[in-house]
Amino acid sequence: MHELRRISLVAALLAAPLAGGTGCLAAAAAGAGAGWYFTSRGAEALVNGSLEEVATRSQGVMAELGITASGIGDMESSTKRELKGKRDDMDITIRLEAQGENQTKVEVVAQRNLAEYDKEYAREVVSKIVAKR
């Protein structure tokens, strides 16, 4: 299974210059069966569920992974939420944005210091939020 994902991601990387940019690369990677894609600092996914449902799922994943919650904010909007937490030496930020009635964009950033991000851990968090019911 991992080999298939790796082959799909390599194919997406090779096709990106032909497709016209990184936006297409992200779409290709997401379409490769992963359900998520890397961003410049973490990982993102479009998740089925309302903002409130996905926020509840995200808090459950934080608890499962031993991420100690340090803050919850509404980002001054009824369509956005931000969850913050800490695990070992990492600051974890989960940003949620409603994308309609039953879809929510999830972005996770796992930051070790000012310049170091753990994209793989961010991907793990996003994957667990996507899979959680």
C-alpha cells in the first residue's frame, strides 16, 4: 500500500510541471488516494462534516495522540476555528474552515521551533481526523 502511494506521489510530482503549478500538484497528490496533501508548513485535507463535527473529532484526535490542548479560538468568525496544543517539543495548530454545509478544510501545522516543521507528524494528525467517526 505504501509503495502504491509512493508511486502515485512520484507520478504527481513528475506531472506537476506539465500541469502548470503547485496547485495542480496538491490536487494530484490528494487524488492519489491519500485524502490529504502537504502544504509549505504542514498538511491539509477536505473533510466531510460540519465545522462543529470536525472540531469535536479534532479534539478527540488530540487527546488520542497525547496533544495537550492549550487553546481554542473562533478566529472571530462563525466559519473558522483554531485548536492549539503541545506534544513534547512541538506546538500543534489545527485550523478548521467551513467549506459549505457539510465539508470542512483542516490544516495542521506541527512546529518544533521558529524554522522547523514536522510535516509527517502533521500528516498523521490530518489522517486521523479524516478517518475518525
